[in-house]
Amino acid sequence: MKLATEFKSIAARVPLLVLILVCASANLLAQQRREREPNETYAARRARLAAQVDCPVILWGLTGREEFSQAYIFAQEDNFYYFTGHNEEEAGVIMLPALKGGQSHDVWDGPRELLFLPAKDPQKEKWNGVRLSPNDPDISARTGFASVQPFSEMRAYVEKLAKLYPSFSTILPYEKENGGYPHEKAVVDWLQLAVPQAKLKDIRGIVESLRTIKSPGEIVFLRKAIDLSLDAHFEAMKMMRPGLYEYQVAAKLVEIHAMGGSEAEGYAPIVGAGPNATVLHYDKLARKIADGDIVVLDVGAQFSGYSSDITRTLPANGKFTPRQREIYGVVLGAQNAVFAALKPGMNFCKSGDKSLYKISYDYINTHGKDLHGKKLGQYYIHGLGHNIGLDVHDPGEYCKPLEPGMVVTVEPGIYIPEENLGVRIEDDVLITDTGFELLSKRLPRDPAEIEKIMAEAARSRARE
């Protein structure tokens, strides 16, 4: 009776609670991520950067005009977000180099950090939601910047600084995977137009080095993204069966992510059945899954900008064929061999006595053969892993020794097109002082355990 009375009391308050939440939501910013780290964390990152440069740093966020598709959802440029936590369009930042010991000021007597935001535009906000603006009364408290100026004034500040400093630092463009090109080129072109006399210095290496070691807050977000991915992969195991289309399995994974608070996937979902299991970045999702297919599912959730990266390989009908299980066992054995050696100081280089990749390759190349009796190393066609963070392929040099605080993937694989047989097992790990923590350990890797989960799900469907 007491519980019933309390329930009625709570129920009576629900409409009021909903009203409060609706009113509060009107003041939320349309583009800001659901969670972010404290302003102090972003400020500390800027301070670490400022301590390693000798001239002003100029960075831009994305403008929101990089895409014209109606399906486009704004997401900030990773490096800009890393230092500001700001996820709205048309923003810029200037950071002055740190003052040397004993200095109270240098040739520049203005603010040491300036954030530039677009002026308030009530008409635009009617369509696209509320945005932060320089004139908001609480703008410094919300952004963590003591000085927030209109974006239109950024060039004038740069021109003033150019009279005092012969050089500026920014991220110079390069044409590599996820290199930010052409955004970085646009920033450089703008600087060369505004201050053609200034020398530009590249801070890519400094920025990438800072991003390699994750803060406690970043690790929290990565754990959340990984947990959402594990939930989704469990559901994929349970629903997997012949007759489904690849896109239907992908849709279930995406649904679980979204319902758990993920704002997007870290990359285009990969669900490849049969011959598509041998295509590394297969994203067509068009095949009808057939009895006897093996299915590679490489799908990772993103949470508050941070991306997981998880892969499992499943038998479509719930039971590995002897050949499928043989190849699966080789890949699993290679991954376990890596885990046995994984600790700070090791690396992902292709060779050397600290090479985790070499451990995985040597295992694959000495266990099992193809249909012609040849070794399997030739079918291991990618690297062992990579850093994850704000980007699913976060900055990180493959030959750099692993350090505590890095979060990386471990993903050996074998792909044999002749047999329509591809197997990849990918997990996410946090490097610790003494070894590693397997962040994705909740999701089974053992083939017998996978078959058990799939069999139980099939029996449950049969009873429905």
C-alpha cells in the first residue's frame, strides 16, 4: 500500500517534471555534445600547447559549410574540439605562447587566449537552434575563455599580432588519411592572405603527441562508447541468421547505439557476409545472408565525440564450419599471443624485437595453410591496430612505444577471397603502467561461447 501511495505521488509530479525539462531544453545549445569535459581540462591542454611554442597559435573550427547535404550533422574538427570543447560552427582560437619564468607580459599585452564566435543571429536560430555568441552574459563561464570576441574580428587580432611576432603556428595541411585536408589548407590560405609576411610553423606533431595520451575524462567517454558497442554486438549475435540482409543487422547495431545515447557511429558500419567478409571496409550492406556464410561485423559507437572500434566474426547459421573455425582459431590465437606480450614499450611496427604486429604475423604464418598448402601470412593484409579517440583512427605513430594512457585496438585478421572466408577479431585496450586493460572483455571472443549465445537466441525465436 505504501508503494502504491508513493507511486501515485511520483506520478502526480511527472507532468511538472516534464514541463521543467522541456523549459530547460529550450536553453540547451543545439550543436553542443551531450557531455563534455570540464573547462579546466581544455584550458590545461591549451597551456601544455602554449608551453611548447614560441609564437601565437591560430586554429579554426569547421564552418558548417563543408557539406551541403540535408543529412549533414555538424561535428567539430577534432583538434579544435580537443583544445576548446566547442562544438559549434564558425569558431576560431588564438593562443599566445606561455610566458617565460618571471615574466608578467611580453611584447603582447592583451589576452593570452581568445575564442572567436559568430555574432548572435536570432533569425538563423529559429531554424537551427540556439548558438553561443560573444555577447552572452555567461559566455566566459560556459566556454572557459576569459576573452570571447566576434569571429569577424579575428583577422584584426591576427594583423595586430603580426606586428609583434614574425611567426605563427598552426596545423599545416598534408594529404593523408583523415588529414583534415582541405580544411587545414583553407586556414593556411587565410593566414597567408591576412599576414603574408609571417612565417608559418607546423604544430601537428605537438598536437598529435598531446592527443595520444588520454585524459581521465576521455577514457570515461571511450568506455561509454565501447560499452554501447558491446551491447549492440550482443544483439547482433542474437539476431544473426540466414535470410536477413546485411543492412538489417547493421540497423540493429545502430539502433542500440542511438538508444543508449550515441550521437553517431565512429565510422560507416561494416557488415560483410560471405565474399564481403574479405573486403576490409565493405559498406554496401546489400547482400542477403546465406546459410553457411561467415559474417564480419565491424561497427563502433561514438559517444560525446569519442569512437570505439569493435569487430566480431559470426557464423550466419550459428555454427562455424570446421574450416571457418580453423581460421577463426588462428586469428584468435594471434590476438591472444599479442595480449600475452602487450605492455608499455611495445609497438605496432612491422618489425623489431618490440613489434606486436610481428608477434601476430608470425603466429598466423605458422598456423594453418590455404587450400594450396601455402602459409596464411599473405592473407593478413593490414596492420595490427591503431589509436582511438576523437577519431576512430586517432593520431599515433605505429613505431612509437606504447605508453600508459593510450587507448588502442588489437585486430588481427585473415582474408581468403578464394574461400569467401574472412575473419577479424578486434578489441579495444587501455595501456596501463604494467600492461593493459581489455576494455571490450565483456564481448565473447571464444567461438564456443559465441555459438552458445547464438543457439540460445535461436531457441528463443523458435518458442515465440
